[in-house]
Amino acid sequence: MKNNLFLGLAMITLLFSSCTTDNTADIVINDNSVTNNTGGGGETTKPLVYLSGTMSSNLTLSSDNQYILNGPLIMEAGTTLTIPAGMTVKAEATGASVYIAISQGAKIIAEGTADKPIVLTSNAANPVAGNWGGLILLGKAPVNSVTGTQTSTSEIGSLPYGGTDAADSSGSLKYVRLEYSGGAASGSSENNGFSFYGVGSGTVVDYIESYEGKDDGAEFFGGTVNVSHYVAVNNHDDSIDWTEGFSGSITDAYVKHGPDHDKGIEADGYNTDYSHAAAFWSNPTLTNITIIGNGSSTGGEAVRLRVGTKASLNNLYIKGFDKGFGIHGDAGDNPTGAWVLDGSLHATDVTFDDVTNKLDNQTTETFTVTDLVTNDGGATQTDVATWGAGWTRIE
């Protein structure tokens, strides 16, 4: 630069001992720091660190560096990935091949604050949904696709999950925002923003957002994890999705649809890849859920409950859809309608605002919206303006 003293440009490559030595990529630091003398002031560009590989020891990111994820980063059992408050980690825009996976027995500690959230986003100059994979947590809590201590295998990364430890912990997520995730590996294997595979109730998940994801905002494959203060904006598939016996909870969620979307909630009792009826059914508790669509004239379905899922839905506000609830099932392996009649699938305090059809019954049972919903008109919106202030994107 004119009138500035250019002090140096160094390229340093370091191999971190935290990487394994067998068929894994290394974490490499490319130190591209430049210090410019600007007449008494100064600005230093932080060293650039590329992240990928399978980690066999703890990995703590430093606020002194900037990070780019350029491949799968897989934390092995017994390790912890720590991300400090206020950090932004960018991912190369190469789709499904770039993601972070926290294996069974590993942990992530990513604890931001309202004024210093942790952001995982695309490195593209003009980011779009599907630029990279997303965040995958794999735990040892029960799933109904296997029994006992057997494990199932994740769609992305082919990593094991599931077991018998309902209180298993995969760490802590607080004030974490994911952007432009959901890269597809194939027509049937897609990353979500947050993928919770058999994640246990010992895991802390509070104040998270999936923004502009190509697939689901958050999907729960069994497990018992409890999620609070969840924001899903402009996700192209479902904003909340569960299957394989998910029996945790979601409290205070705000869902807003963009022009590309599917359901606000799409829920299954078990994974239909398996030919047998579930040994136990999905049965989560949802409280203070707001789902905002694009207007009843644009169509859409806010909540689809199918394949024998059970659930307790409390204080659910639905706005701007052709259909409020779609209940799908049969008299055989998918008794969703039977759960409505016996109260196993039930909603209390629901407000329908600009919704043409409150209920679409696609089961073999006969029931009306009054069998599903107690206190129609009794819900209020979750206060996202307060608890989402400062760290979310809701535009």
C-alpha cells in the first residue's frame, strides 16, 4: 500500500498432533498475517487455519486464528471440540463433503452468548443454501431402528449412533447459528443444519438457529435430547423433523418459511426404511412453537404427523398455511389416527391464523379437529423478539 511500510508475508505450515496418522487429513495453519503501519495505528490479519480430518485428541479453536472448514472434521470417542464465544467458522462451499461430526463418546463445547454468538457459515462470496454440510451429533441414547446396545449408521459419514444411555451427553451448544448448510450427498442422503442422531438428555442445546438450509433445519433420529430456543428461517425442507423414536422435547421454537420450503414440522414414529413396526414410538413434547408460512393462498402444510408418531403439542401458533395439521397413517403398522383417538397424539392451546383447513385426516380412523386439539384459539406466539434478540437472523 502507498505510504505504508510492508513488514512481511509469512507462510507457515504446521501439522497438529491432534490428527490421527492413518488416512486422515491434517489440520494445517497457513499464516497469511500482514501488519501494516498506518501512522501510529495498526491492523493484523489473523492466521488462517484449515480444518479437516479425524481427531483422536481434543481440539480447541483459538480466537487468535480464523478458521475454514475444508472437509469432514470428525471428533473421535473421548475427544472434545471447543469453540469459543464470538467465533465464526467458515466452510468451503463444496456441499456435503464438508461437515462437523461429533462421534459417539465425543463432545462439542460451543457456548456463545447473545452478543457473541458462534456462527458456522459458508465461505462463498455469495452464499446459498447447500454450500456445505452442517453439524452432526451422534449419541448413545435409544433409537427404535435397532435394539439394546446395537447401533444404527448415520446417512452422512456412516457413523454409529444409538444405544441404551438415555442420559448420554454429547456436550453443549449455546447461541450457535448455522447458515447455508444442507449439502446433499445423493438423492437420499442429505445433510441437515443440525442432525441429532441418538443424542441423549445430558446434552445441552439452548439458543440455536438454522438459517437458509437446503434440507431440514433440525432432524432428530431417535434420542432424548431437550432443545430450547430454536430458530429455523428459510430452510428448504422441513424446519423440524423427527423419526426413529425421538422422545425428547423442543421448547420455544420459531419457524419462518421462505419461498423454498416444505413443512414446519414433519414427524414419523419410526424410520420407514425398516419393515417392522416400532418397538417404541416417537413421542416428544413440544411447547411454545410458532410456525409462520407465506399465506394460506400459497398452500403449504404446517404440521405433518405420520408413521405412528405420538406427541404432546402445547401452545402451538400456526399462521399462513392452507393446512394446519396433516395426520397420515393406517390401521396396521402406522396407527397415527389411533393415537389421536386415545390421546397419545394431542395438541393443547392451538391458534390457527390465516389457515384454510385446520385438519387433513389421511388415516383410516374417523376424527375431527376437536379430537386432536383442546382449546382452539388459545395459543400465543413464542416471544422470539426477546429471547432471539442479538444473535439470530430473522429477515
